[in-house]
Amino acid sequence: MKYLRILSFLVGAAIMLFMVPVSIMAGAMTFLSDSDIPESSTSVTLWVLGFVAIVTSGFFLIGVYGKRIIRSVWLRVVTAILLAIPILITGITLFFSNHREVEPVFAPLLILSVFLFSAFVWPAWLERNAPPVNSSVER
């Protein structure tokens, strides 16, 4: 579990480090293009960075609170929601995209997201909430 937490934290950091230049380039491309997009390049860059922060927050949450996620219902729900975002985005992109260039990036991200979900969130939902057994016997 410790290695999965470290891997999750490193993947979140790698996504953040990779997406900062991509978002800046996306903002520059919006600024340079002659399209009818009313947003400025700064707002596009901030939207992309905010979206990336939401996507990677699930990975950082697992990296920081790995052991507590299994015990806390609230953290499990938040982690499930935050991991559902990259699972849905990468799944939809891989399914509907005609560009083969995105597969080497999004396929491992989808696999890791599903694996982290099944390692940290799913096992706690499988546990049964049976009432505690009373060890004292009444006579």
C-alpha cells in the first residue's frame, strides 16, 4: 500500500508538471488563432490549470491519506468522486478519439485510476457492516 501511495503522489505531480506547459500553449494558441472564442488566453490557461488541479487531486488525496481512506466513509466518498473524474475523462477520450497519439498517455492513466480505485475505495465498500459481537455472555 505504501508503494501505491507513493506512485499515486508521483503520478499526480507528473500530471501537474506536464499540464502546466500544455495549458500555457493552449492559451497561446487561443490567443494566436482567429477563432470566435471570446475568452482571452489567460482565462483559457486558468481554466485548464483549474481542471487539471481537480483531476490530479484524487491522486494527491490517495498519496496523503492512503490509510485513512479505508477507514473513513467521508474520505472514501471524496476519493471515489475525485477518481471518477479521470476515469471518465480518459475512458471517454480513449473511446471516442480518432487520434492514436493520446493512447500512450491516457491508457496508463486509466489503468492506474481504476487500479487505485479498486485498491483504496472498493475494498472498504465490500466490507459488511455487521453489528459488533457481544463478547460477554449473560447468565
